[in-house]
Amino acid sequence: MADTNQKHTTLTPYAMYFRREDGKLQCAICAHACALREGQRGICHVRERRGEAIVSLVYGRVVAEHIDPIEKKPLFHVLPGSFSYSISTLGCNFRCLHCQNASISQVPGDMDVSSSGVYRHPKTIVASAIENDCRSISYTYVEPTIFFEYAYDCSVAAVEKGLKNIFVSNGYMSDAASRILAPVLTAINIDLKSFRDSFYKKVCGARRAPVLESIARFKELGVWVEVTTLIIPGMNDSEQELTEIASFLAGIDRKMPWHVTGFYPSHKMLHVPPTGGEILVRAREIGFAQGLDYVYTGNRPEVVGENTACPSCKKTVIKRHGFQVEANHLQVGRCPHCGSVIPGVWE
């Protein structure tokens, strides 16, 4: 049994988790568990073996920094109507053919990522979030697990100042990373891209199982979880597959929000047509039929399905249009009409 190293100390680029295996160092931050030789980088192209340690090459190297509505993550049951300070470095541990952020996620293996973007100290990120009236920090745009040490340090600093922390993730985080992050993580939106392992292998360069495990694990760890499925015509839009996804989520927690969102042609899938609104409507119906209390449509404001309705009395408690909250009638996390609890992070 190999020992897990924790060489990371706050504000150093050393990886928090790796193992020694037969002369190689195995990165233990995500489910790929890349075994690296000296000078070799992992699948993410931003974590590299140097001597007897694995180093994060993008610690603090911010390439995207924006103020987003929290509904854009999408998170509909976390501080509705608030803004989230959103940051990213280069790199990703998936190779999704339809990635909308490919210019920063799909970096060449020999790129000098260590000088990318602008260096931003974690406390500077927190200060900027506060100055811009953001109530949370989101680690997003690429898979934040690949800059885990930086995200963790930012999260610790954010909690000290009363801010929430959010991961927008593909769910490929290791068990060890999940458990160290959970105490400082408020919420996570996990992409469940398909219920087929063949889809994950062909489209993303990954496996399905670790994603399912992450959804269940974060729920168990007490982190608020919402799940997104981008529905791609002809690839993951069958009634059977959508039923399997909804059934899986309901089996974990029927109160877990499921976002079914529309695909637009992008990156290496420009030949695939956009998702029709009728598919999203049907996916939402399937979600409810499988027992989920909250199913939302996304990327199609003209399609009914963005509002939060009370499962008990069916009346609208939060009205939305796109990323904008038009009315929020919640009263201390309860339906104002019947008093039922609406789960989420409301304060």
C-alpha cells in the first residue's frame, strides 16, 4: 500500500496529494491518477513531476476573472440573485469535443503555462470579490480540480471573510481531494455528461464511474449539490438515457436539482445541431416522473422551466428569466404559500 504524500503547504505550488508507485509518482488529485516520470506532465498538462514531488504549474496564474450571476453556474438553490467572483487557470483533465472554453482548457502539453495569465494571491482574489459585492467565489470555466491547491487556498481565505465557495466541476476529483475540500466548499455543480461510459471515453477522454461516485460523495459530505446535463442531439438525448440519469439522481436525493441544458455547436462538434426546446421539455418531464422535485431547463430562455416551484403546493417561489431573478418569494427558506421547506443555501 503506497503512502499518500501531503507536501503542499499554503502558498506553495507543491501538489497536495501524490503516491509513490514502482519508481513513479502517481498524482492523486483526480481519477486519472497519472503515473509520472521525471519532467512528465499529467493529462491536464498543468501538473508536473519534479524530482520527488508533483508541482502545480498554474498556482495563482489566473487567466479568467469575471463577475457572474450565480445562476450562470448554474446554481438555482444557492444565494439566488447574487453575484459570484469567478476565476480560472489554464488546463483541464477532460478533452471534451464540445468544450466551450477550449482556448483555456485544451492547452498543448509543452506550453509554458507557468507564466500564463496574471499572478493573483488568494487574499487578493477574496478582496476583489468583496469589493465587487460578490457573496461567493466560483472556481470554474475549466475543471478546477487541476488547480486544486490554489482553489483550496482561495477557499480557506474566503471562508475567513464570510464568503461562500463554489466548484463548477466535471466530477472527476479523487476521494482524498473531495474530503479535504468539503469543509470549505459551500456548493458544487457537477456535469453528468451522459449515463454511458462509451460517451465519456469517446467525447471526454474519461470514465463515467468516478463522476457518479463524486455526486454521491459530495452529497454525503454535506456539500450542496446540483447536477447539469448538457443534452446533445443524437448523443445523449434518448428517453432511456435521460430516464436513467434522473433515476440515479433521485436515488441519491430527490431534492437534488437537475439542470437539463441546451447544446450549441462548439469546438470539434460544430456539425451537431443545437438542442431543440422540445427535447428539454421532455427531459424535464422525465425528471419529474422519476421523482425529482426540482428540474430546470437552461440555455433556452424561451422554454418554460427556469422557475422554482414548491413541490407541495406547486406555486412559484422564485421566478427567473435567463440568469436574472425577477422575483424571490422565499421566506427563510420556506414556501410563502404553504410553509414547506425549499432546500438550498439561502443565507
